[in-house]
Amino acid sequence: EVIEGSQQAFSLTKADYLKEEMCKTRAFKQTIDVPGCESVVLTNHFCYGQCNSFFIPRWVGKGDGQIDAFSSVAHCRPHRGRWVTIRLRCPGQRPRRPRKKVYVVKSCKCMA
């Protein structure tokens, strides 16, 4: 099937071209391991799924072979989250209670 389009306007609203996006959040146990310190285990989340992407070429030059394009690439990635500071226990080391920052994901979403 050939879609009619022009340099000024192009519409891709048919359901055939836009598939339902799916981006999910899944919990996992993350271990913070630092040599000489006790390990800390926390619950975090990772993102996975399928998001829509487009690449629509258009010509910009007269016979010079240059191609310009509209492109949009959505990724399943963190939508909400926060940085937390983890205090480690490191016996016999200085400092004995060093801190590590970890990003904790709360939810994920398809975003460009």
C-alpha cells in the first residue's frame, strides 16, 4: 500500500501504523556491593516493553541526494523515580559509613 503525503502535511493516524504501546515496570532485588563493605539489598524496578518509532524521509535538495527526515523514537524508560542515599557499613575502613546514591525507579512509560 502506498500512502499519499506532501512536504507540508503528513498524517499517520490509522491504527494499522500506530500499534498499542506497552511499557511495564517490574520489581527486582538490587545488590549494592562495595569492596570491604557489607552488601545492601534493596527493591528497585526495571522497565521493559515496546514503544512506537517513526522515520519519515523527505527530500531537501534538487538532485544533490541529501535526505532530511522526521524521526521519533520512543523508549520504555523511567517516568517516575527518585534518588536515595544508601549508608553502607564498612568495618575497619575509613569512612566506616560511606554513602552511595542509587536511582530507584517507581514507574515506566514510553517517552521520546
